Amino acid sequence: MDDLKQSSLDAGQDNQAHAPMFDPVDWKLTDFEARLCQETRELACSRFADRAPGIDREARFPTENYVDLHKHDLMGICVPKEHGGRGADLKAYMLAAAEIGRYCGATALTFNMHVSSCLWTGFLADGLEMDDDTRAKHNAMRQKHYARILNDGAIYAQPFSEGGAAAAGHAAFGTTALLGDGGWIINGKKIFASLSGHANYYGVLCTELATEDTKPSRSNTMYIAIPADAEGVSVEGEWDPLGMRGTVSRTLIFKDVFVPFSEQLMPRGIYFQAAKRWPHMFMTLTPAYMGIAQAAYDFTIRYLRGEQPGTPPVKRRMYPTKQLAVAQMKITLEQTKSLWFQSISEACPNPSEDSLHRAWAAQYTVMENANAIAQLAVRTCGGQAMLRSLQLERLYRDSRCGALMLPWTAELCTDMLGRGALYQPGESDA
């Protein structure tokens, strides 16, 4: 670890912006975590950063970044080692993905959708109870999905939202999977479906129905991989949002799509169990915004020191107003990093009440503070910060989108925290 410490010190002396977000020694990272973060940081800094402005401007999917992720053996970052992957757990993945978010938020956010298909079926599923027969079937099914990813560079999306209460866990998904001969007939739609038209497979959460008259139930949620080129799959709508423009989150339509039983990503009943017992699984959107928060701070330091590429080498650091603003940004950043790091470090099945509340608090804090830091960065750096030739205005726009993202939006987090603190399970005022 001493070598890793020296490496990070050297990076800091060269250019503070490219030092690790989480110093391996200070944050007590494992060698695996530290090296994985170094890989993603170096790749994102050297390749993704220069592409990010064009991806944002054109609102196009970062296809070339995924080619690089596959070349660097990162598409299977959360595929278990016994299946040929890198074997990252939730914490290792989150730390590595945050480094990507520093350089291209849209790549980090869409990478989450892909990686979750491996994380949920791998590390998380391995910590859930299954009988021997179900476990064997799951291992056989997931190996097929993993082979596509590792060998072919297949991209898996994870469309979630439908415009109702299902994505927040309060109702059954409206997208249905009607049992048929040898598979399911899928009908429904997913809105804000990131990677639409660019993923090879859509990992769709849907409600299994035994018959057309079956009452939908959350307990019958299935997690099924639908090939993008299957008959009945279509993509609709335009995509011209405020931020995270490279996610290409259009509307997915499924019309009488037949999918064989072999395409399930989790066995029957396992997703429902995971959603109840592994709540930290819903925090995987946060690394992109943790990275954006760091990037906004990094930009401000470079700009005020006269070291920001594309701007005159004029120092502005001597003004007390600038110094106070940077101090405020640093305090907010360190508070955010500390709470987030603690939460992802203690993630486990069946967390304590305090741990669950901390996860909600961490989700809220990252999503809101990323924007607060970016907002203060714009004000502190001044007029040039608004120019699209610099990345700060993109960081600001991207940062505002995090609080809106299901299943744990900022509003839902405060609602769950308030109720969770004041009411014990089963209590009411009726």
C-alpha cells in the first residue's frame, strides 16, 4: 500500500485534479479497490473526458466509451471471478464508477444500468437464500448473460420507470410477462429508459401473470433480459433534456414480445427478496454524481489557480471571497464523501435501521450536494464558467438531474427518513 500512497502523492503534485478521489491509505482501501479505481480514473481521464463535450452537445450515446470499457476488461467489473469477471462487490464498483463520473457523467450513469445487471445477479444474489436446485439454475442462466458481456461486449440496460408508483416500490410493475409455452409474452412500456436503442439487451422488471386475469402483485416481479432486436420491441420519442444528455433515455415499447424462459436474469421470487433485503442496491446511481461533485471542485481549484486548460493563466485565488467559497465547497464535498463512503462500506443484506436511514441520507446528500457544489463553482468562477467551451456548465446541468431519479429521488428519501425516524414498523396514528 505504500507504493499506492506514493503514487497518489505523485499524482497530486502533478495535477491535483487527477489524484484519487479516495486516497487508498487515508480511506483504507483494499489493494483491489485501489487498483480498480486507478484503472477507471486513468481510462476516463485519458479517453472519456475529451469526448464528453460532444456527447453532451449531440445528446448521443457514448458508444466509443463502451468499446474502451470492453477492451479494458471493465464491462464485467461485477461479474463474479468464477464466471470470468473482475469480481467487484458493491463498494469496489461504486468507488471505481465515481472516478468515471468525474470525467463523463453520462458514461458513469449508463454504466450503472449495465453493471447492475451483473451486480444484482452476482454479488447481491450470492448473498440471498436459494435452494440448491434454484441456485444451480441461476448459475447456469447467469453464465449465459455473462458470456455475452465478457466475450461480445454486450451492453445490458436496466429500464425501470413507468410513470407510476412501481419504480418507487409501492405497486406492481405495469409491464407484464404472461406465462406461455416455453416463455413469456411481454407487454408494456418503460419511460426514461437509458440506453434505449443502444443496449443489446434490456433487463426489464415486469410482473409475471399466470393468466390474463391474474391480479398483478409485487411478489411476482420478474427480471428478464429482452433482446433489443426481438420482434415487438421499439423505441419512441425524442431526447433533448437539460442534463445527462448522453444517456439517451427514450421510451421503450414492448408489444407481444416473446422471450424464452432461459432469458431470466434472476429466478422467480429472487428480485422481490433482493429489493426487500438489499436496499443499498438502489444506491448505484450515486457514483456518477459523487464524481460530478469532485469534478466541479477540481475545476474551481484549477480555474482560481490559473491552471484550467482553455482559459488565460490568470490567478484569482488571492481574493477572500474566492477563498471562502472554496472552503465552503471543500467542507460540503468532504461531508458528502464521508457519508457516502460509510454507507457503501456497510452495505449488506438486512441492514440495521440506522444503516438503512444512513443509505437514504447518503443518497439525498450526494444528489443535492453535487448540485450545490456545482452551483457554487459557477458563482465563484464567474462569467467564463457559463461558456460551453468549458466543462463546468455541463457539470452544473448534469448535477441537477440526480435528485429526480427513481427509485430514491430526493423527495422520496426525505419522506422515508422522516417516517422511518418517527414511526416504528406497523405504527400509525389511526
